[in-house]
Amino acid sequence: MALQCGIVGLPNVGKSTLFNAISSAKAEAANFPFCTIEPNVGVVTVPDRRLQVLEQLVNPQRVMPTVIEFVDIAGLVKGASKGEGLGNKFLANIREVDAVIHVIRCFDDDNIVHVAGGVDPVFDKEVIDTELQLKDLESVEKKIQRLEKIAKSGDAKARKELETLQKFKQALTDGKNARSVEVDKEDLEAVRDLHLLTIKPVLYVANVDENSIQSGNKFVDQLREKVKEENAEVIVLCAALESQIAEFEDAEEKAMFLSEYGLEESGLNRLIAAAYALLDLITYFTAGVQEVRAWTIKKGWKAPQAAGVIHTDFERGFIKAEVIKLSDYEKFKSEAACRENGKIAIEGKEYVVHDGDIMHFRFNV
């Protein structure tokens, strides 16, 4: 299950620079190269140290990491909710992604004009929020109109949905995002078919200058204060610097370059890790001489569901799963040694998969 994140932002905030850096990123742990699906969609491997550990232990013919897709969504302008600029394309693309990466300019540069005439991260955030909220409000109001007649006829389900929709309408009218509305999980069915834009999880990327990577700056502080009520994460990075980092093919040279700026890893790596956490995703592995591979699943999935991402037959005919913990694999150096030392657990259909599990499925169809 490939994760797809849409990169959004106002013009001249560094959105395209970040996307281009992502597009140039080299796979660090495997032989799966960067590729482009469309002019505005990039696919890059997810860095994972555990894959390197397994590769050294198993010495497989190939290593297959999991991947993440980034979509460079058309720049938004005020009035996009009414179709201004590339508004319709922008909004349609956001509906298709799993999470939103909102890039916000947090640097001064007289050579790069800001659409508002000056750097103001709170203004940037509010412009995009407002446009998305207006579009969502339009969708909610249309559904309310459709359901009101049905509800008046005594339809209990319609009345229940109307109650939920009214909560979303109120929040959006008050200038709040749909993700801030607290409703029971089953009540979310009332808005599921609307594919609301502001209900999607969001990460904020503060694009700073090179001197602000470590400690941030006043613009980053303003942004953090603004998003505090959303309980959202702010990733601080320098898109221009990420472009340089992406050019390194040699791991040692890259590490030296990062250390010059006091960094242990690239901003892209931190962004991917944050996106996985945001969507409650974890990784399990399969390991054999032919292939060592990473698989992405939702946190809390049970063994049959996890098996299903390999092939639907694995889930349909699931019998059991053999599970090795990575720490045991590292200690005993091989699957055979883990078996001899009783470190392979036999798990059934109710087993909840943990991040980092090494799994082998038994099935029959």
C-alpha cells in the first residue's frame, strides 16, 4: 500500500524546490530507483536501517523497500474554491491523496517575491485553510439539502446523518478544519462520500534558510503557535539544502555534508517518518535468499490482513504466521539459528503485527 502525500502551498514558498529535491533523491537502502509516474508525481523509496541489517544477514538477490509517492499539486491562490487560477485542479488533486504536506515559507529573501508582499506564515496557512474550508462547506451544504426532505419523512438514518453534517457545517463556518470535529467513528460515514479536503491529516513544513535549520526562527515560532490547537507537527527543513543533499550518491559523503550543518539525517527522511506516524503506518518484513522486502500496513492490523498486502490468497487461505523479532535475527544471524533457539513464534489469526516483525505466512487456497 503506497502512501501518497500531496505537497501544497502558495506560490514562491519553496514547494516545487522541495518536490524537485524529492524527485532527485537516491535510494539509500536498496536498488529501487526513483521514478516518475506523471510530470507531477514522484516515487521515492522509504529509508529504513532495518532493511540494511537484513540485507547483510540474508544476502538476498534483491532488496525491495516500501515506497512513498509525492504529488506536486498546482499552486493555490485566493479564490481557488471558486475555480480561480488552477483551483479546480488543485482541489481535485488534494481529494486523491492520503495526507497533505503544507509547505510554508519561513525565510526572508528579497529576490523571491511573496504573494502577500511580505513573509507571514500565519497568513499563508490561513489562505489555504480558508479556500479548502469553503469548498468543504459547499459539499456539506449540498448534502444537507439532499437529506433534509428525507429526514422530514421520518427516516432515522437521515436524521442521524443530518446531526453529524450540521456539526461539520458549524465548524467550517467558524473557520475550523473538518479534522477538528469530534464525532464517533461510525458517524464519520455521513461525510465519507464527500471526501472532505480539511479532514485529511496534515504536516506543516517550515521552509527556512540554511542558518535557521537547527534553531528555527521567528517565522517558525509563529507557525508553531498557530498550529498548536491542531496538535499538528511542524517539520523544519531547508528545501534549497535538500536539493544539494539529494545529489549525493555516496553515503559517506552525504553524511559528511549533513554533519557540516549539524544534521544526522536529511529533512526528507524526517518528513517520511512523520508522514508514516501521522497515518498510523508501520512496516513488517519478509526475508529470504531471493528477496528481502518491506511491507507497509496500518498499525493494529492482524496477521491475515498483513498477509493480504502480499496477495489476497494469503489472507483468504491464511493458516498461521511465523514471526521473528529483528533483535533476535540480529543476535542469532539466521532464520535457522532463530528456529534452533526457539525464537520463531507461531501466531494465528488474532495476532496483531508489530512494527519490524519479520514474517513468513502459511496459507492454503
